[in-house]
Amino acid sequence: MGTKVLITGSRGIAAALVAQLSLKSYSIYLVGGEEDDCKSLSAQFEQVVGYSAIDIRDEELVKGAFDKAIQKLGGLDHVVSIVGGSGRSFGDGAIEDVTKSAWDQTLELNLTTAFMTAKEAIKYFKDHGGGSLTLTSSVLATSPSPEFFRTHAYAVAKGGINTLVKTLSAAYMGESIRVNAVAPSLVATPMAARAAQNPEIAAFTKRKQPFAPAQLSADQVAAAYVYLIENNGVTGQIIEIDGGWSVNSGV
């Protein structure tokens, strides 16, 4: 098992994953996220050998960042795509209210970034004996909750990621490339701040995900990425880390 990892993102789950992998002596390169966050993680963890705080929606910037990562790491064994986020600021919501612009921007932030990360990862792994790719989905892709989370473009984007996992894992199995995803429910990150501060949603969360009633910790979710990186027997899987959300049909 190799220990050279590229992670997209720089805060929340991505930062927790950096901390956990650093304990295991992985070498890490960060792509995307915020410049200040990347710089802070780089200063805190010597295992972070470099970063490219780029916009992962830009194809040429992504290609360049992968080249820099491969050079700094001396190769690449694992790629973890975490960058994404809510489309509410673009206007995501109920489909009858979603403009084409809001739809496009939400899918670009979540699905297109995963596509471009996957594309560069697969290209490298095909020529270098394989590797693992882990994407980030959401419990909302398969377990909708329309009362408080009627964000249809976001759900579709995450559903697209689930399909990417299945199609890519089947297509590249013969080339020793594993593809999986982690699908969290509400996690205590900046993205979930709106939900945490809303008393009605907070009360709903306690009922819907009783094993993580005050939202999942980033560490709980990051542990799933570590598992998928390290278990060579797993491919084509979407692992839900959701505190019970997906099986709690009565809420």
C-alpha cells in the first residue's frame, strides 16, 4: 500500500483527514480549498509537502496542480476528492425555483470538480500500476429529507457522484484502480453552519441521526476515507456515515 495522497479541500473533513493520515506517516499534497487554510495545514503538519489553492472548476489549473503534486510527492497512490458545497448561495432549492444558473453552478461545484479530479487521477493510475480514488457523495442523494433540505441540484450532483463510483470502479478494475465514495449526513463543518444554528433543523437532526445528534464530527467522517484508502478489498462502494439517517425512515 502506497502512502502518497492528493486531497482536494483544506478545511472541515479535509483538514480532519490530513490530521489522521499524518499520524500514519502519509505524504500529502492539497489541491483547491483556501490559500490560508492550506498554508495553515502545511505549517501544522510536516507531512503536507505542498499545496495548490486553485479553483478546481478550471481544467487547466487542475492538470497543473496534479503535475505539481506528482512531482512533490514523487508519485501518487491515492486521490481523495472532498471539495464541494451547498448551492444555496447560487439559488439552489426546490426545482421549480432553481434557475439554470443556480443549477449549473451547483453541479459545477460538486459534480464537475469530482469529474476533473477523477479524470486526472485515473489518467495517472492507468500508467503507474493502479491506485485508489475516493469521492464525496451525500446521504441526500439516496435518502432525501424535503422538509429542511429541498436542494435538488445538490442532491442530483451527489447522485451523479454515486454513478461515477459504480461506472469507474467497473471500468478500471482490471487496471488495479479502486473507486469508492463516502456519503455523510450533517457534519459539523462551515457548510452545515446554517443547519446547526436553526433550532428546528437542530431538533430534526437529533431525531434523524440519533448516533450523531449534534451533527457528525469531521473526524468520524474522515475515518471512513482512511478505511477506503487502506482496505485494498473495497471498490465500487458508497459508504454512508450518517448517524442512522438513511435507515431512520420514520423521521
